[in-house]
Amino acid sequence: MLETKAPTGFALTFYRWKKNLKTPTPYLMTFGIALWIGTYYLFCEGWELPRFNKIPGPYVVITEWLSRKPAWGISLFTEDYHGHIVASCRRIVIAFGIATGIGVPLGLFMGWSKKFKDYSFPILETLRPIPILAWVPLAILMFSGLETPVIFLATLASLFVTTLNTLLGVESIDDSYFRAAKCLGAKSSDIFFHVVVPGSLPFIFTGLQISVGVAWFSLVAAEMVSGEYGLGYMIVDAYMNITYVSMVIGMLTLGFAGWFTSALVRWAGNRMMQWRVRALALEGR
Amino acid sequence: MSEATLDIKNISKGFGEFWSREEIILDFSLTVHAGELLVLVGPSGCGKSTLVNLVAGFDRPDTGKILLNNKEITSPGHDRMVVFQETALIPWQTTVQNVMFGPLLRGESREKILEEANRLLDKVGLGEFKEKFPIQLSGGMQRRAELARAMINHPDLMIMDEPFRGLDAMSRELMQEFFVRLFEETGRTNLFVTSEIDEAIFLADRLVVLSNRPTSVRKTIEIKLPRPRDFLMLRETEAYEYKKEAMELLHEEAIKSFKTSGDRRDFLTAVSKKTG
Amino acid sequence: MASGTNLSIKKRSKFERAISSLTFWRGVVALLGFLVVWEICSRMERWTAEYQVVEHLIAGNETDINKVVNEGDVLYATIGEYGTELNANREMLKAWNEKNSPMTLKDFTKSFVQQINKEFKTHSANVMERDNNLFLIIIGNKPEAFKTEMTLNDKELAGDMKSEAFKIAVPWIGKVPPPTEVVEAWTEIIGLPGYWESWYLSTGRVFVGFLVAQLIGIPFGLALAVNRYFRDIFFPPFEVLRPIPPLAWVPASIVFWPTTEMSIAFVTFLGAFFTIVINVLGGAQSIDVRYLRAAQSMGATQWHLFSKIILPGTLPSIFTGAAVGMGITWEVVLAGEMISGGGGQQASGGLGFFIWSSYMGGTVAQVIVGMISIGIAGYLSSSLIRFIGDRSMPWRRLF
């Protein structure tokens, strides 16, 4: 049997890379992106088709984004831009933190105690179908200032997702684990900390990933309707001041921020659930 | 009596990148004669399923040839029917739709097929469950439905990949009995893969004990029990001798596999597969 | 089986089973308790508060939002409790008169609003454009006492306002009108055709956007799943655009499309589209390879594999995606209606606009009526999808 030493680190990356380059995939992907940007460029800047010419094309957006002295006031080097990003991220961190801090224990308790679930679940289910946007006026009334309502809305959206996913996680745990724990003489609290919590972790992290996405979604909505800073506000402000280039920059920044935070949560989840990742890897998945 | 012969000629198959490449099957040859029920037994993870995939045509060997009636197998086809380890009944079709699926795909006339499907379902004892979905059938019923689905295609070769695994002891025995009757009636060439020795001896004309990876034929045992078979035969000294011989061979292979796997990862893989 | 009434097992309806379970009654108790707590919390302030009159004044003299405010124009406001005065606007006015740089009334009002929000913890302010007029909305913590809506058209507008001298207020929930008032408000408007028209308009928008998203999203997702080259080319741009929240598209969409209606429809479509495509793709890729192999070995062609295995196998994911997409669609339609309704565009009606205009009009109870209505509408539409899903996937329904 042929046994060669497995390459590691850079050599492995290089090998995979080389192998990948032999398939059409990387070329097609590059072509796809190029096709998209090309179409976008031609429609908006090249041919200036009617209606498309109102939307800033990729060239203008990129040059503006990278320019040190932006014509419309927003670029990578302006403080306004940084301020908006920091404001939004700060809100997300607070909202996500509060939602996780309340939602995970709430969901765990709901799954752990039937009585608690019976009392709390109907209220949750009654409030859940109401879209977050519909809460905007009420949030403005309930909380003074501009910052708190925005954070409240993002928190609320995340909270529903996190709680429900945690509850699902607890309910997905096989009954035999509970029985086994009881047979081994576990107390109720032991079951909670050694069965309920670790058993529902995979679901909790799936929930957290969705919850970050939902938090961004509602944060943008809230910032657009009421707000002073933040990426959502930046987009609306650019729209009102007819600086459409900044508007597109705002959209792209939002996309990147959303992608980045959910990648971060995924990474954290994988770190915390090493046992599960290993199990999956051993099964060859 | 079916006239189909399966010839496996010096095939090899391996997986993995160059540094971790492992040959699952290396220079393996085997012949299944026409109208024969050949049973393959081997230690778990020895490459039985890989072999089944190759014969079925889902995968191609790296080297060597597989011939069915002297024609090389290059792709899946309805001259070979596979019954898988877990049920592969299509969940969104009722039992009778599942059975009729193959012939209908090939554009055969509906009335004729329906008639034959009904006959087959009655034969496997599922007459009352025609309009049920697979999820509503018990494990044993699902296997019988699958047998009916395979038989309606009149394959030259039936390939059974541990088909009764996961059934409870009772329905397993019933299914074995049912299957052996079916075989004795139709005499279709059959390649049966299992890890249960009792099952193997009960069914087989010839029993092939496989070695550990890379798979090769460790020994071929002719099972000379008379047909029609019944379970009492398993208690006779003859059957006991077969069992003892096969058990010893298998045990040796299993020990070997444990010793050779110096790599801890292999051992973990084996363990996680068993538990998961 | 009428023999022996003792032996016959009566098949109970879902409802009968529900009312005999403890869970059901606990739920009822919880919801009633929720309503009672809400009622008490929001009544608390009213029961305990005493009011006092304070002065409230705001004035301006510009009508055209794009026109420059002239030098010497007077714009000032006095607002607050016990004589607290907002002087910042006068300073600002001075500064801008000194610089002599033209400043639109809108810009001025915006900074004014920011100033109010900074200075007064008890009030929040907002600017709104409608029918070419600027509205300045100043809202106190106690809605009835402090809410008013003023036009900058009027040369001078003074109003008497109430302020509380003493109160025991429950934070947050205390500011929400009690459930009894909500019910009252609901009974008032339930007979009005306007209310039902908002239902009709919003539902129409949701379903148009949703259906278009399904019609384009499902084939696109299936194509991504089935054809490797198609996926390699079109998936990367899709993945770049997907993380952008649908609402961030609203302004761009308003710029691009000629009418508000079309821009709402476009954003609605986008919101559902990404979810549906991802679900279809994931669903099609997770189909068990055994089914494909079984079909292949029975002589299925590529088209058979697609129509008999991949398509029905993807159905569950299609319906999951549709249910999630439906929720997003409602959210987006609502946002579109609120933003376009509140942004000086054509008032386009719908439940979102109903909420926004109730909020602007200061009838907070109606805001809650609107919220509940949307909740019901959203729930009904996702139930409809679940119902259709159950019907078209009988193999998942039966046990």
C-alpha cells in the first residue's frame, strides 16, 4: 500500500488550491462575478439605460469608496462612515447580547419545565406573528430618546428566534438521555446542567446564527424609520439628500457586516462544540 | 431459471488523496454462477458496500472489469436491482406507485404493470397496503415492498446489501424464510451481502468469506444443505461445522483489522460508526 | 360498531381534546394574566396623575421644503415643563444668520429635532413630510398630554399643553394604552371600509410579491441545485447580494422604480426571493442519494430523476422556505408602506400606513389595533401555506 506523509499547513493549502484549479469551478465563479459586475456597469454607466442611469454604477461606487476626498461625503476614510458602522455594530452587540442573555435561559427553562412552558409559550406565540416593523411606533412611545427604541426592536426580533430555537433544542434531546441520567441518580439540577444545556447547544447555535441575521434586519428597519446614526440611517439620509453613491456604499457595507457577524457566530459555535465537529468529521461529513 | 452470470475480474478501488490513499478493494475476482445464491460475509468495514456500488454501477472500478452476461457494467441499469441496507422506497409514492415506478419510467403499458404490481404485492403479503405511503409500513413490510419493486423489473441479477439489517429478530427470521422461498421459486442469480453468519448459511449456495481491507476472498465454502431450506437445518451438525469454520475465519480477520490499525483515527472511526 | 356503548371509542375533535388538556387552560390563564397586568400597568399613571398646564409654541413660515429660508425669518420654539426653554434653536438661527449660508427649512428642522431629542429626556421629536408640508412632531412620554402635530405653515401656533405634576408611572408598559381601550378603538373602526381596505391593499401587495418570488425563486433554486455550471456561475453574485437586508433596498428601489407601488413590490419580491432560493437549493441538495440511485438503476432518464425524485423531494423545503418567506414579505410590505407613507410619497394605504398614520395622528390605541391586525394577517397567511403544504405532501401528513 502506498503510504506518503500527509502534507500540512501551507503545502496542504497549496495542494488543494492546485487541485481546485484543475476543475472549471474557480474559472466559472470568476466569470459569474465578472458577468454580474459587467452587466451592472454597462446598464448603469456604460449604456446608461433609462432608469438604470439613476443608480450609481460600480466604477463610481468603488472610486468614491476608496477616495480620500469623497465627493459625496462617505468613503473608507471619512469619520462619518466609521461613526455609522460603529453605531450599528454597537447596537447589534447590545441587542444580540441582551437577546441571548434572556432568550437562551428562557428557552432552556421552557424546555426543562412543562409548567413554565405552558404558561409562557402562549404569550410568546401571540406576540410572535406581529412583524417587528409594526412595533416601531410603540417602541418610540415606550422608550424615550432615539437609541433605546432601536435597540429594543433589534432585541425583540432576536429574542423570539433565540428562545424558540433553544426550546426546539431541548425538545430534540432524546428521552433516553434523561432516563439514563435519572437512573444514574441525577438530581433535577444535574439534569439541567449536564443534559439539557449541552444537548441543546447545536440548536442554540443554529438559532443564534439566524438571530444575528434577524437582528440586522430589524436594526436596519428601525434605523431607517427613526435614528440618528447607523448604517440604516445612512442609507435613508443619502436617499433624502440625493447622494445615491453613499446609499449604495451603505448597502454593500450592511451586506458585509451581516455576513461577517454570522460567520463570527458560526466560528464561535464550532469552537464551543468541538465534540460535535469531531463526531461529524469522523463520520466523514 | 435465470441464465445470468456475474464475473468480477481483478477489480481495484481506492479512495482518498495521494497521501492518505487507501485501497478498499485490490485485485478482487469473483464469479456468481447462473441461478446461484452467493452470499458474501466479511468483517464490518471491509468494503462490502463499495463492492455492491461497483456491481450496481453507481461507481466505476479504478482497474479491472465487472461483466454481467459478458457485457461490461458501466452504469446503473435495470438488469441489476439493488435492495439497500436502509429502505430506499421513495417516500412520496404509495406502495403500489413505488412498485410500478421502474416499468412506468421505461414507458411500459400502465394496465399490464398495474396488474403485475398487484399480483406481486399480493404475493409479498402487502395486498391491503397498496395505497399506503412507505412511512406507514413497518420495517418488514418495507423490505417486502422493496423486494416486489425489484422483482417487477425482472432483473438478471439481484443484489442484496444487508437487506434485513435493523429488523427485529422475529421479522428478520420471517423475511429470511420468505426470501429463501422466493429464491427457490424464481431461481434468480443473487448476490447477497450480510454480516450475519446464520443468515448466510441459511440462504447460501456458496458462502464467500471476505478478508479485511483490501478486500479479497478469504475462503469459499460450499453450503450443501438441501433445498427447500428451513430453520431446523441450522441445528444439524453440518450447518454447525460451516458456522464454526466461517466464525473462525471472520474472527481472525477482525483481530487482524484491530491490530493493523495502528492509526488511532481508524479505531475511532470504527467506534463512531458503530455507535452512530 | 354500535354494539355496547361502553366499548365504543368516541373520536374526539381537536377542539374537544384541547379543552380537556391542562396545557390549554394554563395557556388561557397566562394570556388573561398578561392582559390584566397590561391593563393595570397602563392605567396606573392615569389613576395617580395630576396635570398642570404648560406653554407650547412652535412657529415657522415656510411651505416649500426645498426653498431656502430667508434671512430674518423667525423660527423658534418654546417647549417644556415649568418654563424650561429650548434656546439652542435661537443660537442656531443666529449662527446661520451670521454665516449667511443658505439652509433649507428641512435641514433646519432636522437639526432642531435633534436638538429637542438631546435636550429633553421627556420628549422625542420627529420630522415628517407629507403633501409638500413639513410636520414637526413632538411627543411627550405621556402621549395624550404631550402629543401634538404642528404645521410650519402657520405664522404662529400656540397651544395649551398639560403636564403632570405628580404620578406613579410604570415604565415602558405604562405608556401603552390598556387593552380595553384597544378593544374600544377596534370596535370603532371595525365597521369602517377604510380599515378593511388597508387589509385588502396590504394582502394584495404581499401576495403579488410573494408569488413572483416563488415563480422566479423556485426554478432558479432548482437550476442551481441541478446544474453544476449554472451554480458555479450564478451562486457567487447571489451570495454577495444575499446578506444585504431587504429593507436596505427600499431607498434604492424607490429611486429606480417609477412608482411607489412598484418599488414596494420589488423589495417584497427580493425579501422572499433569497429565502426561497436558499431553501430550495438546500432541500434539493439534501435529497437522499439512495432515491436517486434506486431510480437510476430502474432506468430513469435525467428528466425522470428531476421530475420524479428531485422535484417532489424538494417540496418540503419549498414549503418551509415559503413559510419563512411569507413572514419576511409581511415585514417588508409593512416597511414599504410606512416609509413611503411617511416619506412624502403618494400615500399608498395598507396596514403599514394605517399604523403609521394612527401614530402620527396620536391614536396609540389604533396603532395597537394595526399591530394586532397585521399579526392576524401574517398568521393566517402562514397557516394557509401550511395547509397547502399538508395537502400537497400527503406522505408527510399521515402516520
